Amino acid sequence: MSKIISIHSFRGGTGKSNTTANISAILASQGLRVGVIDTDIQSPGIHVLFGFSEDEMKYSLNDYLWGKCNIEDAAYEVTRSLGGNISGSIYLIPSSIKAGEIARVLREGYDVGLLNDGFHELVEALDLDVLMIDTHPGLNEETLLSVAISDALAVIMRPDQQDYQGTSVTVEVARKLNVPRLVIVVNKTPLVYDFEQVRSQVEQLYSAEVAAVMPHSDEMMALASAGVFVLRYPDHEMTRLYRQIAQKLMS
């Protein structure tokens, strides 16, 4: 049975898209057929991590939402371009990076119900084992839909005071929507912190499992979204932690 997993954060800059890309690569490396859909239509970016350029984008999620194509027409297999030992497949459904189309979304919006239909059509059309949803930060109608239909949700936060309150709201909303599986990922944690203390504090604060406390990584910063970290650094501690997150989301 296929699984829908949303990766969300209340604020931008938490590493949400990086987390989505890395978990997707891990699951595909396990032989699964993985779809990755960028629903951050106002500020798309995950296509960069997969080395997918605007020139290759005949159709995008925007085209589907505006009735110009079927959802599967906007799906592109990016597996071979990533390198690494991937026995499964990754299909990317990008959002448009054209300024005019982003402006249209901001001006006119779109039918969120159509997005819901697209999720399920995509799973069936591509015979996906997993659909990964890279959400828009914060809480809006699209985010609530993505969370509501998810089998598992990872909330990404940093150990930063500005993240704590927003994460609390996100966790509360997810519980009201009865998400079957909820985990928190504490990302970009300074190495001077006591990681076990951070884990304990966050779990106590939100009464939710912390899937991993991820350290700040110079290698991740230096990669600068020019690739998928777990494929470039398969033996790195960060890769081990991403595998741990993937396992908890799939359990």
C-alpha cells in the first residue's frame, strides 16, 4: 500500500526541502518508487537539489492546477541524473519558477481540492510506493490539506526561540487533523549544544517523538543545494540520521 509523507515547517529556512530530498533518495535507494511534489508554489526550490533545470520543465504543478495537463504529465524521472546507488525511482513534480506564474498564484490562487485529487491520481498513475510532499512553510489551506491526507508528517524545526511557538501550533493542528504518524526533526543544531538535552526538551514540550537531532554540518552548507547530501556523503553521520528519520516515517 502506498504512503503519503509530508515534510513541513512553520518557518522558512529550516532545511525542509533538503530533508525531503534526502529522505526521498534514501527510500528510492531501498528500491521504492518515490514521487516528490513541490507544493511550495510561492517559492519553489527543491528541483535545484535534484539538478533539474527550467529548460527541462515542459509542464509544472501550476499547469495541472490551471487545467493545462494531467498531473502525471508534470512528473519527471530524475533518478539517473542523481548518481549514487539507487535501485528504485524518483519522480519529481516541480512547481514553476517563472516569475509570472508565481505572481499569478499570489494574485489568483488555485483550487486546493484539485491538488487533493492530483495527489491520489499521481500515486495511481506512477504506481508510487511513497509520495513525498514538500510543503509551503506556515499554515494555509494547501498545508492543511497536505497534512490531513498524510500517513506520516515530519515537522522540521531549529533549536531557535522563533521556531518553538510556530512548531507548537503546527503540532496542535496535526493532532486535530488526526495524522497517524507525527515526528519532529530538530535541524541545524549547533555542536556546542547537548543533543540529548535538546531531544528531551523538545519531546517533553510537544509530547511528540523526535526522530533525530541533526547537527549543523559544514559539508551540508558547502554543498549549497548542488546535490542530494546522502548520495554525495553516504558514510557521513548526517546520512545515518537521515536514514533514521526515513525509517521512523515509514514505520
